Amino acid sequence: MKKITVSAPGKLMLLGEHAVVHNHHCLVTAVNKRMKLSLEENAKSSLIVQANEVGIDHYEKNIQTVGKGDIPKQVAFIEQAFNLFIETYKVEKGVKITTHPEFSSKFGFGSSSAVTVCVLKALTEFHSINIDNRTLFDLAYKVVLKVQGKGSGFDIAAAVYGGTLLFYTAGKIIEPILSDPLPLVVGYSGIKADTVTLIKKVSALSNQYSDVVESTYESIDKLVMQAKDALIKNDWSTFGQLMNMNQGYLELLGVSTGKLSSLIYAAREAGAIGAKLSGAGGGDCMIAIGSVQTLKNINTAITNAGGEVIPVEASAPGVTIE
Ligand code: MEV
């Protein structure tokens, strides 16, 4: 029986979150924690999903009703990706999809975008359809917009292309950035953030103080572009300072929290060159960079401040057929 296995990396936002939703740049890196997914033939004319990590043992939907009616949120990205695929490529074969993530969805590593990219890539492989990265990005981004309504698509780009990317809203720019390995520490705050809620919170602030928020987005964009140059030169000192400044703007936008700030300050006091929240804010993870000599102290400081250090490597490869 035909069985396809694919994997796609999770991501970490390096700089530029929130501004990237509103026509600006960000820097994102793919991490070596991957979403793995297998897709096999299913003799029935249905989509079957098994995703034990989110409590889905057996979910089944007839092809005729896929994408319609009630869709549990744990399978929404998979079902909508399958639906868009069968509509786009006019195929009607039933499949069974099983997910095997290497990371918990609570970290904010982009499990929804990684799973969406995996489903589309596995389906094209299964049906022997050639798909380039741009088409894969465009399809997966449509799915994300359909399910969650908002988002820049940076997480989809990381899952498709891998590496470290300069990204502009909706993938108008997706540019690989080469550097030495980032000396990165990641600390989980213990709180799961809801991206859409935080995007709305920033939009509400923008409605009230549009000039201030717009100029903040522009300032964030400027520091992202400088950080890109620093990254290419492996100039961690400049990169770290720009991370710290970006954190200041995220405070202004109201998306940091006491817990994130305490992990960020603990990292800085332990010698981090730069530390900031990563992603939507409100919880999820913070990131820090430091010299090799300080990394151990930064790890300990984050743990002592109540964070969970998650060992990751940056610039992981994009979606791959295993
Ligand atoms: C969320 O991880 C990052 C945001 O910029 C949303 C997005 O870019 O889709 C807040």
C-alpha cells in the first residue's frame, strides 16, 4: 500500500512580529523540531485523520462533505488543506493522515502551519504532482487565512523553505539569509498564547493611536533590515542590541507579559547579548542570543526564573519527503 511520509520544521520569529502582519518585514528561522506526517491510501471515499497528540484517535469525513459543516479545531488545518487540494487538482481519492509532531503545539513553534504544509506536500507526492515551493506556499497560506482569518504567512514560509528568511507580508518577499549558526536559547513561558487574539489586541491599540502604532511598525521594519545585515556579517553584538530594541517596541504594542519580561531580564542579566519575546506575545516563548561562554548561564537563569529551556537549532531544512 502506498504510504508517503513528510516532515516540515517548526519556526521561531527572530524579529518583526506584528509589524509583518501590516506590510513590513520580519526575520524568521526554521527550527530542528519537526512536524512529521504520514499519508496512506484509504479504500473508502473519505478523509481519515489520526492526531493523538491533540486527542484525535479517529476522525472521518466523507469526501463530499469535506470542508463543510462542523470541523473540530484540532483537524481544521488538515481538513481545509485536503479540501483545497482536491478542489485545486480535481482528485477524489480517500486518504488516511497520521501526525507525529516532535514538539508540543503549546510552544508556538507553528504546528498548524507545519501540518498544513505537510498535508499539501504529501498529497502532491501521493498523486505524483510536481509542486514548486512558491505554489506550495500560496496554497498553504490560503488554508491558514481560511481557518484563522489573519496572519502574515511567515510561519508557512519557514515550514516550506526552511533556513532563516527575510519575509514580507503574504510572502511578497521570501529571501534566504545565510549566517553562522545562531547562538540561540529558547525559553517557554508556560503559557499558551492565542495569536489571533493578540493580533486583534494590537489592532485595537492601532485604532486608538494609529500614528504611534504605525510609526512603531516602521521603526520595527528599520531594525529588521539592520538585523538582516548584522546576521549576514555574523555580527551578534548588533543583532542582539536590535533584539533588545525590538522587545521595547513589543512592550509598547502591549504584547509582552510579566512572565516573558522576567525571563528576558534573567537572560540579559546572565550575559545574553539580546533577548526578546518571539511570536505573538502573551505567552509562548522568549529567545536570547549569547556568546558560547554565556549560553550555559543563560539557560540556568531562564530555568531559575520559571521558564522551560527548549533545546533547538536554527536554520533547519524546509519541507522534506522522508
Ligand atoms: C505570531 O507568531 C507572529 C505575528 O506577527 C502573526 C503573523 O505574522 O502571522 C503576530
